[in-house]
Amino acid sequence: MPTVSIIIVTWNALPLLKQCLPSVVATDHDSFEIILADNASEDGSAQWVKETYPDVRVVTHPENWAFCRGNNEAIPHARGKYIVLLNNDVEVTPGWLTPLVKTMDMAPKVGAVQPKLLQYTDRHRFEYAGGAGGFMDRFGYPFTRGRIFFSMEDDQGQYDDERDIFWATGAAVMFRRSALDEVGLLDEQFFMHMEEIDLCWRLKRAGYRIRVNPGSTVYHIGGGSLPYGNSRKAYYNFRNSLLMLYKNMPAREWPGLFVQRASIDAIAMARALLTGKFGEFSAIIRAYADAHLMSKQYKDTRPSSLPESARPSYKRSIVFDYFLNRRKRFQDLPEDKFILESPS
């Protein structure tokens, strides 16, 4: 049996597969398999992979199940004790897999680990989706080492330390199979965006740790599913962020948290109006309405309490720190405002 199963979900993205899949096949590791989960592509993706890389296992879905269900339906086909979810627009380095496996092997309570993500076209700059590890402020706003909102840093080795993080990017993440068996898979109600943060949060609630190992480096093209600035992307980000907070925070804390979060989002809506981004404004309104309706399904599964280690990792507001205090880099944030974990 392979140690690692690498799952790549794709939909009508043959050029990306031709661009990135060869690097995955060339991975320098002694025990792994690659599974292509094809979401009913009509561009010949599955056939090209079968003919070009016969060792890659192709799982063909009957329709486009997007990221969440596309991965969930492929995981039962995987044989490895570690499961890697890898975007189809990620190019990897030959030795990228070994450091991730080492992290898992050395610490049984690590539920997920990610590599360092750099931009495909500017390889000395952190990538939006994952940087060098994800964090979240007390109001549910995510950010990474190397990227806060619209500011991407140059990679100068400042975040090359392996450490605990709050969430690992879905663009390239390794999960412990037994941990997934315990907490469940990606929440398909999210459809896309922030589903990996929700899963990492559930892992932390179950006592697992999330890590980043920058000894592994990959390059992400990004923006393939929904481009930056797209109103639909804003809709999923706001809606899923609200759902994630509702389902993972203790019920008694929700009313106060919701008022504070809604006040911050009101500023975002005002900004969208003032800058003429009416699609984004409408998307946020719809996100709140739909999140309210969808939240009912999580009413009976919310935690009654949270240990400190499973709370959002940044005790302040990243919105205020970024826009008002002008803290554009992760290293500018006060270290004592992070919840740090001790190795176990």
C-alpha cells in the first residue's frame, strides 16, 4: 500500500494538467499514488491522463462536483494513510512530499500539514491561497504568513520555520487519514472556499494540531476557479465564513460575536458601495441571507465550549490591524496576541 495518496480534482482544465501534472508524477518519494478525480470534464482531460500517465488512477465523477464533493468522493478510492489534496494548478518540486511525510511521522497528533506556497509566475513571492501557513482572527477573517488581505510579501526566508498554524490551505495539504475518519471530510454545503479552514478547525476541536513545513515548497498559479475580485467569490467567502463561525464557536458566544462581525462587514459593504463595486455589495447581502438559512442544519452539532488551543489563533482584529494600524506583514503583528501551542 502507498504511504501517500495525492488527489487532484479537475474540471475542463486540460492545459493546466499538461502544465502541472508532470511535476507531480516526477515526485521523488518512494511510496505514493496519484488519483485524478475528474468532474465530468468535456475537454478530454481524463483520456489524456490515461494515455500519458497510465500509472495515475483516474476516478470519473458523473457531474461537476466542484472542490468539496469532488475530493470527498475520491478519498474512498485512496489507499494511503496520508491524503494529499492538491489543486490542478500547482507545480511541485521533486522533494516536496518527503518533509510533509516526516512531519506526520514524527507527531501522531498532527492532523494536517501544508507546504510553503509561492506564486507560479513570481517564484520569490508568497501566494494568496496559503503562503507559509494560515491563521484566523477572533472574528473569522483568515490570513497567512506572507499574505494579509491584498498584501503579498516577498519570500526572504522570514517564515521558513516549521510551526503550528490554525489552518492549512486546500491548494496543497496533507491530512492524516485516521483523523479524517474521526472528524469527517470537507463540508459539502460550503461548495467552495473556506472548506479547508472549517475542516482544520474541526481537527483542532478534536485535539489535533495543524502544521506548516516550509521545507516543502510548491508553486500555485491561483485564481483558476473564481478570479480575484469576482462577486461570486465574495459571496462564498462571506457566506462560508459566517457558517464556519456559527458551527464551530460555542452557541452562547454567538450572539455577541455576530454583532461584532456584522459591524465589521458593514464597513466592507460601505466600501463596496463607495467604490462602485455593486456586485460585491449585493454578494455580501446575499451571503448573510443564505448563511442564516443554512445555519439551521448545524444547530444541534455546535460545541458547548472550546479549549484555548481550538479558538481562533489571533486574539485581535486583523481588519483593524491591516487597514487602520497599517500592519501589512505578518511579522508586524504582535506575537503575544497569538494563541501558541506546545508540542505534544
